[in-house]
Amino acid sequence: MRTTKPIQFTKAEQKEVSRLARGRNTAQKVVLRAKIILKKMEGMTQEVIATELGTMRVTVGLWLKRYQEGGITALLKDAYRSGMVFRLLHWQ
């Protein structure tokens, strides 16, 4: 089982992430991202987080990395995708 580095956070950051995770008027994709970070702050592994939230471990790892690089702001915005790359990734 792969381990990841613990997340460094302040009480204020934890409070803000918790607010986003409970947000009734927050976009569901942001709620999921916040729940991922909150569970990591509680010390859970990627595998456990993925299982509990019904998502893939790769998704959990992606958002943990983005949070570590960009903080709370990174949870609120989607990564840029060019049209061609997006079409190739989702072509069936």
C-alpha cells in the first residue's frame, strides 16, 4: 500500500475545508474535493478515502496533490483542458 505525505494545514484551513464539505449551496464537485481533503486531514489513507466516498484512488491522489500545491483555492477551480485533449480522453 502506497503512503502519502501528511497534509500540512492550519486550524483556519481545516475550518474552511470543513465548511466547504458541508456546503448546501456549494457545487457537488467542490464538496467531494473538500471531503477528500478533510478525511486526509483526519489521517485516513487514500484507499480508505476512496472507498468511503465511492470514488477512485487516482481521484483522491489528484486532489490531494492539487491541495498541497494550491491550497483551498485549488479546490474551487477546475484544471484547464484543451478541447482536443478532452475529446481524446472521452472519446468512445
